[in-house]
Amino acid sequence: MKSNYTQIFILLLLIFLIILVTITSIIISQIYYRKNNSTAYVDKISSKDIITSEYIENNTNNDTAYINSTSKEEQTIIKETNKPSKLLTSKAKYYIRVNYSANVVNIYTKDSNGNYTVPYKAMICSCGSATPQSGTYEISSKYRWLSLFGNVNGQYSTRIVNHILFHSVPYLEKSPDSLEYWEYDKLGTTASAGCIRLKVEDAKWIYDNCTSGTKVEFYSDINPGPLGKPSIIPISSNKSCRNWDPTDLNKNNPWNK
């Protein structure tokens, strides 16, 4: 009888040990899976996504567009290449090349063969850490005033891809007399978080003249472009006018008086 109890006890003990080992194995495998799966997911995130996420939480340069969602159409990358592609034909009147290291935007128009080889206009700009360093995209949406991260706003915003846009130097309010004049004086240097900041007249020109589908190519070159690099006159020292962009044609702009 005693022997039977001993056998039953040993059997129950073995069953308990088997269950314990099984549970422990499952827990260890789940921890290992989550750890490796999380790493794999991070590896798959693009550099643009990582930069955007860091920007949302930490950036103070205030010029990535505050858009809750972007359509697949707007996010489509038309072409990825490091090579100049202004020879590609298109129905658009203009072709835009952003020299992100020189902080110059170059506009081309078509030659007699329909290729974008004719320099038309150059604009001084400020690019930033999240500005694409290569690739060709297509203009999509446009916004007369657009809220930007950091509770600031941009005039004449034109979307290039995802959260990257052409727009004016940021404003504290949706009012043309609230310009961040200290940021205006940085035009021509790398100063934004990723968007391409422009003088109001240049942001408005793109807004008015470059239709949806106009291609925008990003590249880097010591040479700013065929028309050189435009310059600006700093405005911070002019206390009576500096809250306005000097190139804004608004009738209330004190620079125009």
C-alpha cells in the first residue's frame, strides 16, 4: 500500500516538473521572439520614418507639416535616383531641382525638344536634417496657410512628399505680421527640420505656377546651380518692419511703404 502511494507521488511530481518545464520554455521563447521581432521591425523602418518620429517628439525647428494623415497618392515616390533627371519629359511646365547642401532651389523649363534643360529661376532656401538627399517626387497638395509642428504656421505650402513641403519661413500665427524674423535671416543655410523654407515671393511662385505632378528632384552639389545662389538682406535689426517678410506683396506690409 505504501509502495502505491510512493509511486503515485513520484508520478505527480514528474507531471508537475513536466508542466513547469513546458511553461518555462514557452515564456522564454515568447521573450526571445518579442525581442527579435521588435529588432526586425526597427530595422525595417525607413530613415524618413525614424526622423519624422524623432521630430514630432523632440524637434524645435517647427516646420514639418501638421497633417494627421496623408493619402497613398501623396506619399507615392515617383522615382529614386541620385542622377539628375531633368531630361525626363512631362506635361508639367517646370521641373524643380533642390540642391539641399547649397540651399538653393533651381527651376527649369523646357527646351525646343521638350526636355527640362533651360534654367529659369533660382531661389535661396533653407533645408534641414530630414530633407531628402536624393530621389524625384511629384508635387501634390497645396495650402494657403498650413499649421506646422511647434504651433507655428507657413504661407503658400506645397507638398512634395509625406511631411516635406515648400513653404515660407514660419509665422507665430496665421497672420503675415508675425514672421519669425530670426529664421528669415537664416535663409541660405541649413536651418529647417526638413521642409524647404523660402521667401514668401518664392513660396508663392511655386504655389501659383507649379501644378500637381510637377517633379521635384533632390541632389547635392558644391555648385549651387546654373544661375548661382541668390542672397537676402537680413531683417532682424529693423524693428519696425521685421515681423513681415520683405517680399510679401500684402498691401499692409511696411516694407512696401
